[in-house]
Amino acid sequence: MEISLSRVDHMTVGSTSHKCLKVLPNPPGKKLQQRIAVGDHNGILTCFQVRKSDAVVDFKTLPGNRIDRVELGGALGSLREKIFLATNSEVRGFTKKGKQFLMFETNLSDSIKSMHVWGADLHITGHYIYNMYRNCKDTHFYLSSDKINDICGIPNDAQEVIPVLGCQDRVLRVLAGNDLLYEAEVPGAPSTLALYDVMSGYGHNNLLYGTQDGLVGLVTINKDNPCHRWEIPNPGGMGGITAIDSYDITGDGISDVVISRDDGNVEIYSITEGQPKKITSANVSETITAVGTGLIGSTSHPDVVISTYPGHVISLTTEPKARSHTGAAVVSSSTKTKVEDFKREIEDLKRQVVSEREKYQQSASSDSAVSAVLKFHVNDKFVLSPTDANYLLSIEIQMPIENVLVQCDVPIDLLDVERNSAVVSHSSCNPEDKNFILATYRCQANTTRLDVKIRSIEGQYGTLQVYITPRIQPKTAQLRQYQIKPLSLHRRTHILDDSRPFNLLKLTGKFSLGEVHAWIGYCIPDVPEKCPQGDTVVMYFQSSFLDTQLECNYTQNSVEFRSDNISTISILKDVITKLATQRKISLSITYELNDDSIPHALRLIHPKLDEQLLLAKKVQLIDALKELSLHEPSVDFLSPEYRDILDNAEKLQASFKLQPCHLERLYGMITDLYIDKYKFKGMNVKNKVPMLLEVLDNYELESLIDFFEIAAS
């Protein structure tokens, strides 16, 4: 079934947070246009419904503290049409007509970040703490070892729910009262959870999860262990998942899956033979914070309704547009009237803006004028994309961006993002002053979001500084800082392949468990801020670029690192030794090298290096082949390989442009591997690096492995 989505804008509210929009359900067996409830950062809860294409507000609360979450609830066995919202540590409840029936202060030290309501049970989480309240009385408590991103409740046979926590360490934690029932590993850090409708055909207890790196999966939460059903990959490196919903949009009796991403994409998947299949998508060019489905604009065609970070409430309707015999869309008289009204309103606003600007200029020129700096909220994200081993920096504000200045004190590469329209200019820098890059992105008019891809080099660590300047008067800028960590391309995993050739590094000294945990957090991403409970902590990491692995096993006064990449061990040794010296802590260092780890690491690099060398050779031939084709009536005399290069010249050049300095990056990794190998043996081989580069210029894997073995002899 083919479905097209048409955008309909309903209203604009204040900035919105994650899952701050809900579609109120219809009574069983009735097909009525449904209400929408949305909460914003101004503390206003707005409930409205669409009548004759207009948004009619049912009720609106007074401004207050920022609303961080909106959920639906109701008595067991009744319709879940009561609206619950979380502000700071307080929970309030409203009926669908706007009457407040609950104001509950939890007295938590942390603000409520996620919430689930089931009958008289209120499940809430902060950054690390989960609490369950029954009839507003504290009943259960759990302290998570890593940050909690979302919560969802799985109904069970006892008319209760099994709380499931989506945590930053790529784990779903299934709870039973105060205790952890079991953990289910997922392929990325879960950013949102949603219950899959019972119409799915999988039975009950099905949970949809979306991850920060754009993956979506379905898992069945059983009593003793999870059952993973399917997973939607993200090979194109699209945005992270912000919200998920399920609804039978296609009308085939099986609930379809609707997902939204932080890059503005909305996608609908149907479930065919137990597997997801993408049927349509749309883009709204803003970060989507919540998604819902239902009968919004009509009772005959379901809509997908979304809220965006700047505060736009939008429907993506499946209702086909009426068209004339020429194929043009038919515009009704009411729509024409509405357009004319909007035009008049815009003209009035323009006149008001001109008037206010004149007043501002007059007041600014007076001696008694006091300049006030406008504060604005920045919705930013700096995450590692495992598909291409690059960081994605996203900057979004409510008002148009004039320019963004990027400065870094370590070498990084700034890569183009396809959806970017900003013009970038680079300024000359002096690396001796710890200023390796200085670039300015000048945005076009009405641009509220900027995405930049950043490639870092492991072993080079420092601070990335971003200055955001909006298009407002008086001119003001806001600074955001992001840490480039020594092992910046590593990410958390829960599986270690013990068959690999591991190198061992052991550090001992007089340090606490908290101190060594802070050192590891300084070196590697995805390490929890708080030290996990227990006397011994074990964490596994995997390189998103080379797929090498790292094990960290630490306790008080002792830490062990195991990795199949000797450069990883070398970086950890240098950085942690420096940190310990700063705290005047003496370390005893022992290590065991596995000579098989060098060929192992080179074989992991080989496919990437081979691909880049082949691509570079093809790009070098393009100009010569094009010149040859201009002087020949036919190119049939060329070999199939050369004809293929000519046919795909634009594609090859685009691929080469998207990977600047990629070959140099691989050469640098191999050089570091060579130097680090012999550094642990007490030998300085930097004078033999030119010989290594000669071998790389005539690259063959076995020749390179042989050079590593005999070069130092």
C-alpha cells in the first residue's frame, strides 16, 4: 500500500522536551477526531482538537515551570485519557476538559526526566534514580549504574507493569520491585522506549526501542530473558531516534511502526512476515521531540502528529489531496480565505517589527540606555556515529542562526554534511598556540539548525569550542564546549572476544576506585559519571573505526587494560601516567605484549586501506581518461575497468571528497602502531618511518607485516 504524507501546521507553542505530546485515545468502537495535548518549556499545557482544518483549543494552563514530560493515564480498565505532566520534581494531573485533579510533590533532589503512569502507580526516573509511587506513596526504589534515558512499563497478568529502563550504557534494565530482574543488551544507547501494540501479532510484552545512533529494534520482555525480534539498521548515518509510536495506518490489521529522528525525519514501517518494511517518510527540517498517531484531521484517514524543538505542532496526514483535471492541487475557498488572513497578519507583524526597531535604535543611542543580553536555549548534540567513526555536532536554537564559530586545540577534520546550506570559511591558525582549527559557518536566512561532522584522531585530545551567534540585536553569542577524549573513537559494548591476541597493561599504586574511574572517564567516552557500585568494575569497549576491543578491569590500587591494539594500550599508559603525576600518585607499570596482535591489527586496517588506495588511484585517472574521451569518437577501445571509471567519475569524486585525509589517517594509524610496538621494547624507530612510508606507497599486506617484524633488527 502506497502512502504519501502531507504537512499540516496546527500551532506554535514554546520549546518542547522529549515526549511532551500525546494523542488522547478514542472510546472503544468509536471513530472520532482525537484531542492532542502538548506541554512546553513555558510551563503551558495546551489541549486542542482540529475542527474544519483549524486548531480549536479546549484548554490551556497558566505559564509555570518547564514541562519535561507528558503522559496519559487512567483507572485500570478505563480509558487512558487523563493527562499527567512532570515539572521539576512535581507531577500534576488534568482531565481532558482541563480540570486539575492532582498535584504531587515527589521531593526528589533531581528533576523528573521520564515517567510512566499505570492506574494508581506512578513510575518516574531522574538521571540515575528510579522511584515507583502507589497512591502517591513511595513504594519502590532502584539506583542505576548509568544514566537513565527513558522508561516504559510492560503490563503483566497481575494488572501491574514491569518497568524497563533504557540506560546510556546500551542496556535495557528490567526491574521487579526494588531489584534488577535482568539486563538486555541493545546495539546502541537507547534514547526512547515504547510499548508495541498488541495488534502486532507477536503477542504481549513487546517493547520498541530507538537508539541515539539511529537504530530501531523490537524485543519481547519475558519473565526470565529477552527475545530480540528484529532491528532496523542505520547505514546512511541518519539522525538519532527521538520518539516511536505504533498504529495501524495501512489498515491491514497489524500495527505499523512510526519513528522520528532528531534530524527532522519521520518514517513509517509496516510489518510484513514479521519483519519491518519502510513504506514512506517525510522531513520537517527541525528536531522532532515527540510523535503520536490517530484520527486528527478527519475520521477517515489517520495522521502522524509531531512536536518539534522550536515548538511547532505539525500533522503529516495520509489523506490524499484533491486535484483538478490538470493534476494541480485544488485549493478550497476556506483555505484561500485563511491564506489571505495570514498575509494580512504578516504585514501587520512586519509593521510592528519596523516600529519596535525604531524605538530600540532611539533608546540605544540615549545616555541612559542599558543593554540587556537575551538568553537563548541551545539544543545541542555531540555523539559518535559508529557507521563512519565520525562525531556529529548538531546545534539548534529557536531563532535564526547568523554564524557558528568552531575552534579546537587539537587536530580534527571538519566534514561536509549533505543537508547543510551554510558557507564555511577557514582561518589560518598557529598550532604552537594550541589552535589547530578555526572555522566559521555562515548560515542562510531562517536557518535554525546546523550539523557538522567531525573526525578526530585517537591519542590527540583536547577541547572543541563552539560559539553560536543568533540573528538578533544586540549581538550576543553563547559558548558550548565538547571534550575530544584520548580514545574518542571507542564506544561501550558488553561482549569481549577472548580469542583475540590481547596485550596487557597493569597499573598499581595508592589510588581509590573513584580516582581510577575518573581517569578512565577522562580517556574514553560512554563511561558513567558516577562510579558503579562494588569493589571491582569491569567495562568493555570497541573501536568504531577498527573494531579492536578494550577491557578495563579496575579496583582500588590496581587497574588492568587488555586490548588487541597496542596503540590503545600506549595511549592509556601515557594519559593515565600524566593524570597520576598531576595528583602526585606514584604508579608501578607492568605490561605483556602479544606479538600476534600486530598482524591482527594490520589485517583489520587492510580492507579500509585497500579501498582508499584503489579509490585514490581511480580518481587520479579520471582527468586523463576524460581528456582522452574528448579526442576520440568512442571509448570502446578502453578496458572495462577504465570505462567503468569514466561512467562513475562523478560518484568516485564525490566519495573521495567526502573522505578528505582518509588515507593520511590510515597511514598515521599504521605509523603509530609501528612506533608503539618498539616503544614498549625500549627502541626508538622514528628514523625508520620514511622506510615504512615507502612500503605503504607500494602497499601489500604481507610486505607490511614483514616490515614490522624485521625493520628494527
